Amino acid sequence: MATTKRELSQKTNSAGKSEIIIRLSVGRGMQPRLKTGLFIAPGRFKNGAIIKPRANQVEAAELRTLETTLASLEQFLLNLCTQYPKEKLTREFLSEEVDRYNHPDKYKVSYDDAPRSFFEVTEKFLTSRVLSDWRVKNYRVLFRALARFEGYQRLTGYRSYAIQLETFGADDINAFEAFLREEHALYEKYPDLYAKFPADTRKVRKSRRPLPKGDNTICCTFKRFRAFFNWCNEQGLTDNKPFAKYTGVSSERYGTPYYITTEERDFIARYDLSSRPALAEQRDIFIFHCLIGCRVSDLLRLTPTNIIGGAVEYIANKTKSDRPEVIRVPLHPQAANLVDRYALHSKGRLFPFISPQRYNDAIKEIFTACGITRAVTVLNPTTGREEQRPINEIASSHIARRTFIGNLYKKVKDPNLVGKLSGHKEGSRAFARYRDIDDDMKKELINML
């Protein structure tokens, strides 16, 4: 597990400030010292911590910004250590990545060097931007779908069809949308196409057929596609804006958010699973998850170094390239007890994690074993129709985040305050997916009349 340590250069610049150095421990004998390009007055740096003054609020604000930027850079370096093999992580490679991170404009694709084919551009898009693993994965899903769409067009009468930046228009987007909605039915008819550009690249014995797609999936896919074209416009690769005339689905639709109550959460926490110790471990992780409310991608990355001053601190992996803000959640006593319980058994992480999919499967088992099986109303993601399902059948890791946010919102009823703990920015539209105005809250409002 890679770690970082902050140091301070002995040299000072003309302003009397010293550069902060990060010592990145990749493995035994691999501890490169990397210049950050970030400077601080020596008196404001002690044992790796940034000391902020109480009286000078202007300087304190500058130091808070520096602290956030430094933490984001450290997380960026740690992510590189999970993306590349150790032999790739040389001091020269890491120094260039730090420079790319600090000065992205230097690495923009010039028009003269622009790749010729559409799919060469997609690779440039992925390699020239700082994207989380989660975003890279989702963009690759989009680009493989576009490759299948191009192949499908050629197989069904348009033999010379090729996706091009300059000519891809609203009609192509509509045709691509129709293709996405029919993919689950085309899988058997065009097996070679799906063997070459699989819908699912996870290692399984048999390639999975594409699932039927509803409006929400189409909307999320097209948001990424639109972001790709916006980048191409910014880089001067094309003036084409195909989504300007697209009139299809443009907003996601979600049902009333469902989550477990604090009473159900505590019941699960107390339930005797001693006969199933592996499941009991995953139960403890789920309870901790309900008490800090992060996304599962962030949960899996947490280590003891994220526990600072009685709180867990992290930068959300999903938004670190756009909003690298430190999220700090004070530890609930129950969460602190769980951290202590697994301190000697988690091999460098906070808990003995398994894969996200197996974690989801374990949560369904936990709900079933504990008798948390009440019916909830949900929207079918494909048909858009509401239906009633037992909560244990549809429970997943995301219900922990909804439980954290939903129960907090019932107490304080302030989305901005809760958002400080969940990582949602002020006025976030996505926040509405997590909280519900339930009957108790409605009664409180009526009693105010």
C-alpha cells in the first residue's frame, strides 16, 4: 500500500518560502522525493502539517486552499500507484505526472498533432486528462458502445459508415440511442461484433449480454458523450456540436429514495452472526459505511491514515478531478469502535474488504438473515414504471450512503449542512435522490401552522 510523507525543502525563494516535497513510498527501496510546485513559509509548516494563524484570516484562507491542493495532489499520486505497476513508477515518470497535474494546459493536444480517426481521439481524451478510475471505466463503456454502433451500421446496409468528429450529428445521436435500447436483442444476432467490442469486460467464463437500457442509463451515457465533444471543442479538434440539436431524453428520473432507519441499522449491528464470521465482517463494514456515508469506491480506499483527529478525511474519487475538496466526517462512537476492532486484522486498510460485487451480495444476505425484508416502492430502471420489491432483494452498498444522508436530513433538514458530510456541493440536484420528505417531517410542518 503506497503512502506519502510531507517534507520541506531547505531552500527558500525570493519570497522567503520553501517548496513542499512529497516522499512517496511505493515499496521497499522505492521512495522517490517529488517536488510539488507548492510553496509555504517555513514557520507555517511543522511535522507535515500546515499551521494556520488565528488572527490573519486572509493568510488562513490561503493556507486552507494550499492544504486542499496538497491533499488532492497526494491522492492523485496514490491513485497512480494503483493504476500502474511498480516498475513504471520511476521518479521521472512521477515528476512528469505532477507537472501534468499542476499545469494541464501544457499538455493540451494541439490541432497540428490531432489524431485522424475518431477512436484515436477517444484515446487522447482518456490519456490527456486527469480522470478517476471510475470515470475512465465509464468512458470506455461508452466508446466500446460507439464502436459496436459503427460496426452495426456497416453490417446493416451502411458499409462505408464511419463515426467522424466533423460529421456526427443529431441524426447519428438518435440512431445511436435506438441502437443502445435494442442492444439486448442484437447480442445473439451479431456475436462477432460483441466478441470484438464486449459490453462487459469483467473476467467471466461467458461474455454477458447487454442489459436492457432505460432513460436514466441513456441520459448518463449521453452526458459523458456530450462532455467528450465539449473537450474536442475546447481543444480545437472540431467545431461540431451535435448535441445542440438533440431533443431526446435529457434528464434522469428517480423514484422516492429508500433506505433503512436508524433502528433497523442498529438492529443489524446487534444481530448475532457468530455462526457466519465472514458475513459478520461484511456486516460490520456495512454499519461503518452507514455511519460515514461515502461512496463504495472511497470506502475501499480508506486506510488508518484517513483517520485524523477523531474523524475520517478523504477526497471523493468520483469528483477529485473537478472538485478536489477534503471531506471530513467525525467518527460516530460506534464507527470508532469498529475501526479499533479491526485495527490489527485489515492489512493496511481500515477493514478486511472484499470486491464491490461480493460486498453487494453480502449486504443482501445480511438483510435476509436479519429479517429486514419490508417492501419498498422503486422505479424499474428499464421501463420507468413503479413496482414494489422486498428491500433485501435490491439492497446494495449505495443504500448505506442513502441511509447516512436520509437519516441525517430527517434530523437537521438542511441539505447544505448534510452535503458537507456527504460531499455534495451546495445546491446539488443529485442530493434530492438521497432524502425523502416522509410523513413525520410533513406532520412537523403542519404542526407549525
